Amino acid sequence: MKKLASHPAAANVRLPAKIFSRLFAAGALCFFAAGVAPAQIPPRNDSERELFELLNRERSAHNLPELNWDEALFKAARRHALLMLNLNILEHQLPGEPGLEERLANAGARFTYIAENIAVGKDSATIHNGWVHSPGHRANILSPRLTAVGIAVVRGIAGLYAVQDFSQSFGNMSLEQQEKQVASLLSTEGLRVTGMPEDARRACDGRVGVPTSRNGTVIRFETGDLSEFPPGLEKKIRGEPYRNVSVGACRTPEAAGFARYRIALLFF
């Protein structure tokens, strides 16, 4: 077996995509080590803590915010690392194993964007160095979209098997925070955000449209990222003849996996 192999993968809610780029060689895969059940994931080890520190040091050096540690991502990463070790295969999806999205969801993660790096190497520093010198892996490490990570490292005969599972976490924002974020985007479009949000919230739930006392239109949309409008929506907003708007957010199901914000814009 050669010294190091790693592969990055990324997927987003609109267009899942995978990138595979080999560094030095292929190595191993893993899921559950013998006798380790899903509910019995051991705490972080020194190698996992070191890779977490190296990751955030790299991001800080490029003026990017540090990633938060996510226990659900950690569980998914540890299970995948153990399966790579047991099967002696280095891949993002092992025989009989779900894909990345399902693996993270099964561990309880909620997200709007996901990515993964895997590798086998002699120590944490070697693995990190290999990742940052591989364009695909480096893109994951330095992605401005990502907010959270879980890192697993397990030791085998060939060395350390490592997995970094990343996500843009689905934030626990209140309805008011969601509405404020969207209102700031609308203000940059020259719209006047006004009125109470109750009517727009009812429109978001699909219970009503434009109140009978007003002339106007309703635009409803879902998105995983409130920092920008989904493709095509900005053009639609600019075409609205009404320049006053109320913003209403409503709750979405609390299921794990890909999650979305649900918003209604009430133009009048």
C-alpha cells in the first residue's frame, strides 16, 4: 500500500456533485469496528483534535471563520473511518453503505451544504499537508460556505484513516431572525420593507394570499442560504411593480438531512 490517498467530495442541495482527486495512493475504508455500535462512539482522540486545530489554523490564515465542531458529523465520520479500516478500502461510499447525504442525516445532522475529505497517512500532520496541497481537498477546507465539521481518525496497519465531514449547518434561527436577514437583502434592491409580518407569515404557511384590503402579489420560496436569494428570484423581485414588501417566515419540518428555510414576500 502506498503512503497516502485522499478524496474530497462535495454536494449541495441544488446540484449534488463529487470531486475525486488522488494524492499518492489508495488505501482503506471503514464503517463500524467490531463491537462498536452507533451509540457507542468513543470521545475524540488526540489525532482528531490535532486535525481540527490544523484545519482551523489554515482557515484563520486565510481570514476565514473557524469551523464549529459538530457531534453528528463526528459520529458519521467515525463510522465511515471504521468501515474503511475494516474493509481496507479508501472511498467515499463503501459496498452496502449509504451515500454521504444519508450517512450524515442518519447521524442526526441538519445541513444545507455538505462536503467530505478522506485519507490514509502516517500521522495527522502528513494527512493535513496532503489535503492542503490537493486542490479539491483544499477547496473543502477553505470553503467560505462551510460552518461545521466532524473529524474522525482511526489507526490501522497501513497508518491513520481519516475522515473530515463538513457542512453548512442549518441554523436554529428564529422566524424574526430569518425575516430580518431577508429584509436586509430586499433593502439592497431598493424595496421598502414595512408592515407587520403576520400577513406574510400566514401567506408563507399557505393559509392566505394577499389581504383583500390590498392590491399586491405574493412570492413564496425556499432556500438553504439566507445570505443571498436563490437563482432567478432576484430578477423576479426586480420585476415587481410594487415597492413595499412584508417578509414572513414559517417553520419547516425538523427532520435530519437537507433542510430549507421557507419565506413569503408580500408585495403591496
